[in-house]
Amino acid sequence: MQPPSEHVHWLFATGFLILGLCLLGEAIVGTEVWRRRAWRAYIWPGVLFGLGVFMWPVMTFFTNSTIHMLAHGSWAEVLMHAGATELALVDPAPRCSCTSRTRGSSSVPRSCTT
């Protein structure tokens, strides 16, 4: 039994909203603050790549015409290439750690490494 096509479209719309929220969060706090945790640098490229991976089953199982299959396949390729490119270019280290604190210390900042 296949879910209605609008359910699948809403799932991918949710993925794009997550992408937008990640980029908005990074824009609000700034790249230096956002990347203090190395895993955050991989969120939006990873979500983008994941959306591309999940587009392949949509293309295979949820399309009933050639044009829809080509469209979803193209989307899958573009999403995976864009996500992979961004993942390859990620620099998780912050540019300057002047304001970050070492764990266990009260208020002594680390020296700037730039």
C-alpha cells in the first residue's frame, strides 16, 4: 500500500524546512558561534545529502509516469551532489577560539590561535 503523494511531498517539505532553520540559526548567531560544536557544521549538508538519498525510493516506487521519474531522479542527483560537495568543503574548526572557554576553568579564555 502506497501513501498518498501529498504525504511524501510533505515529508520532503519538512526536510527543506529543517534546512532553512539550520541556515537561519547559523545566520542569527554567526558562523563562529554556530561552529563551536564541530557536528553542527555537518547538519545541513548531511540533511541535503539525505534528502537526495531518500528521493531515489520516491522515484522508484511512487512515480507512475516517465516524466515524474525523470524529475525525481534529477532532484535526487542534484540534492546528493550539492550535499556531497558541501560535506567535502566543511571546515568544522572555528576561525578563532578567543571567546571559547576550556572545560573546567571558570573564566580563563583560551588564547587566540589565528
